[in-house]
Amino acid sequence: MIHSCSGSSLPSSSGSSQSSSPTSIGMKQTERKFSRILLDDFYSDQSILITGGTGFVGKVLIEKLLYEFPEINKIYLLMRAKNGQPLHSRLSEMFENNAIFERLRLSDRDFHKKIYPINGDINLPGLGINPIDLAELKRNVSIVFHSAATIRFDEPLKYALTVNTLGTKRIIELSKKFINFKSFVHISTAYCTVDRSNIEEKVIFEPIDPDKIFEMSDWIDDDTIDHIAPMLYRGRPCSYHYTKSLAEHLLAQEVINGFYSRRVITNKNYEDDCKDEDEDGDVKWRPFPAAIVRPSIITPSWRDPIPGWIDNYNGTTGFMVVLGKGVLRSMHVHKDYLCDLIPVDVVINTCILSAWYASTVYYSQQTFPKTLTIQSTESSTRNSDVFVVNCVSGPSNPITWDEIRRIATPLMFRYPSEEIFRVPFVRYHRSKYLNQLNVLLEHTVPAAIIDFVFKFFGLTPILNQVYEKVHRSTSALEFFTTNEWTFVSDNMQILSNELNRSYREHRCNSKCSKHHQRIQSARESIDERFSIDLRRLIWKDYFKHYVLGIRKYLLKEDPGTISKAHNQMMMLVIDFNDSILYNFRI
């Protein structure tokens, strides 16, 4: 652990009020200057709240935090009871049966003792947290990572509003009660403003304020709100992107406005910078340091903790699975369009760095009103100074849909699944109608014939059900395979530069040689520990781990069966070639 010898770790953060020209009463400006602190110091002895901790992103975040920052105090996980299973039992099951925690288990067998489940639900008022747990969170938590969301594209608007937008508001309100609050990271999506072809690193406010949307959803029935939903979406394909945009709107308002609270000073270093309490007490205005991290299509891990780790079928992973099994034969794709993929460990590194940067660097450079401001949200083009990171690969290491097919298909021949239906092969069609014809010939008709044979022999027909799921998934993906966006992603480079700069320029008056050795060691390794430079990623190598990761971690297939599966694959190849020779009379 490296301890910074100067400067405060208390963030002075919030977005600038000047850019939005707010109306305020008794406007007074105050500036605070804070010295840069090291990333390791920022997380040392902190207690962290994570929502969505049992999900794909959440698991990688927990592992990375505990592995890289062993001096973290506690991690609180907001969790729901599930099927009557106690929370501690759910956690134990997650840690014991998951390969992602193997590295952590080897470095610290007792890592689970730092993790505390909190019974709560973002769908409930007050998050459903009991008073005892609430008091502990208020007293201890300083950093929040909000990952919980429903990511289903076909979710009814009212439910998506409750989870993605109102849930975010509830987490924000809870965070404002934390005595030692330092930073808030909201994991959003790069596609929340897909109605624009150029997506910048800024929040675009919705024309209708989120609170008004909440009021409307309270008294309008489900059918009516779903009927008017397309007008609210404004060119976006579904409720997911719209409700995530509303959540960004809410968070940006908090950053702009800040909040009033009582702070208990627990660190001597903070005192010189915090002597602005009101004369009649310790209630004062505080900034709300926050960052929005917008990942594109999240894919398996690139490096940490193990290459290729994946535990869900979301995004392109479902496409890879059905392609590898020979189920998928036709897709509506503009093959020359970019497909923006982002490895989950890059997303996590970006989140960890964003919490540090937003709290200690970005907002400390801003000037904020000391009184609460009144914001107008009528203009959908009004911007805020909230720190936003488009966590995407396109600007630095682009890849097209056609390149994905050309790279992945041979790998699926080399490392086939144990259970395949046909040879891995898919046609891309730019024409929607030509794709529909091929789906009929390659999917629907073969499935109907095989299911008929199954019924004839008294077996359970399954292929029609399989293809119904495949078609739902490809339909949801179609918006992204037939459109293309240009992403601005300057802040990923800024994060990387600031991280290296903080360790490179760190100066210490300590005469302890061991301390200097730790500093030097950290300087040499920090960029590797938290790499977000996608220029280093080689797509061919990455997709090899992607295919093997699907096989091992998602399909639960033993790597030792690859040779046997390959022999079975070659028999299908022979049959496939024979059918071509017969059909074309070659």
C-alpha cells in the first residue's frame, strides 16, 4: 500500500453550474483546491456500495477491487432475497462456484469477510433497506458503483422506468445521506442517445423532466404508456435506451445542483479544506462528485482476472453461441458497419479510474455555487459538466461485423462445441427481405421438418422453440447491425494519462526506503494493472479467448473434449460438402 504524503483525499466535485445558466438566489461562488492523490490511496480504508453486484459486470468489479486494493475496508452489496435463499448463502454459492474469483482466493482466502450483503431492492421506496442497515451505510460508505439495471430490450416502459430511472434516483438519494461520501459512478450505456449519429461525452437532457415522467407513469395504465412510448423514445429502439438516458439526466441534475448535508470530519487532512460550515451549525452545501461510464456492447474479459470469462448470453455472445452451434444461418447485417465491442475488464478499469478521477481531479478544478440552484430542463440540447466516459473501442481499435465473422468462424471450427446442429456458417444480408427469405429456408423449414420427425418417433420437438428465441435475439440486435455511430472517447485517454501522471509526479518527503520502493514498483505496474488502452488489443487473439471462454465458462464444456468435438465436426463438414456437390451437380 502506498500512502500519499501530501494533499487531501476529500473530493471537491460537482458539475459546473455556469454552463447551464441556472437561476439562483444569493449566488456565491467558492473554489477549493485539492492535491492529486494516488489511486491506491483513494481506495485505501474505504467502504464501497455496489448495486448489481451479482451480475456479470458486478462480479468482475468486486474481484478487481478486492484483488487490487487489499486495504479496502468493506464492500456492501445491495441484493434481493431470491427463492427464499438467504443472502449469505447466495454470496457463498457465487464465490465458491465461480472461476472468476480463483485469483482472489489464492491471494486472500478470507476475502469474503469484507463483503456484506444488504437486503434491498431498487424497485422499492427507500430501497427496502431496514433502519439498522441504513444507519451502517450512512456511517461507512464513501464510494458508490451503481450497476443494477434491467437490460432486456423488450421490457415494458413502466417497469424499465422503475428499475433503470427511479432506481437510480433512489440510489442517488441514499448516497447523499452518506457522511463521508466521495464519489458516485453510474454505469450507463453508450447507446442511450442512439437517435444521434455522433455520440459525444456529455449528457443530453431529455425534453420532459424525469419527475414528470414518473408522475405520468403513476396514473397512466400500462397499455396507454406503451402506446405513447415511441413518441418519448424519439428514434431509440426500446425502453432500455430511453430509461438509461433519463437516469443520466437525473444524475447530471445532482452534479449541477449539489446538496446540503451534515459532514463529520474523520480525517485530519480534510480540516483545512472544510472550514466553510454555516455559522449556525455544520449544515453546508456539498458537491456531488459523480461519473457516468458508458460501455458499448460488453463482451468477455480481455486480461483480468482470466481471459475470456463470460457468464451470460447478452449482446454478441448469444450471436456467437448460435453461430458456433450451426443454428444461425442468416442475419440482417450491414457487414461493413462497425461493431463496437468492449471487454468487461476494460469497463471495470474505467469505472475504478473514473471514481478516483472525478473525485480528486475533475471536479476539484471546477467552481460551484454555494447555494442550491434552480434548473430549467426545457431544452433537450442543454449540456452539463458531469464527467462522462464513452467506454468504446471504435475510435482506437475498430472492427466490422464482417471482420468478426471472418475471425470467429474458423475459430469455431478449431474449438467446436460438443453439441452442434450444423457446420458454423452464417450469411449476412443487407436486404431485410432477402434475409427473411433465407430465414424461412434455412431456419423455419428445417426446424419444422426435424420437429415433425421428432414427433413421429415420440420425441419432444424443440427446434421451433429454439428458433423462436434465436429470432427474438437477432431482432433485438438488428438495430445495431444495421446502424453505425461515431463515438467521441477522449476521456478514456485522459484517465490513462492522469493515472500515469499521478504516480510519475508523486513526490514524498519520507525517508523510508521501503516506501520509495513501493512507489517505484507502483509506477512500473500501474498502467498494466488498470489498462484501458485498446490499441494493445489484438482482435484475433481476443476472439480465440472469446470462443474458448464461451465453451468453458458458459456452456460448461471440458476443454479436454475439444479433440472429440473436432472429429464430430469434421463428419458434419463432409456431409455439408457432399450436400453442396449433390445440389449443384458438381
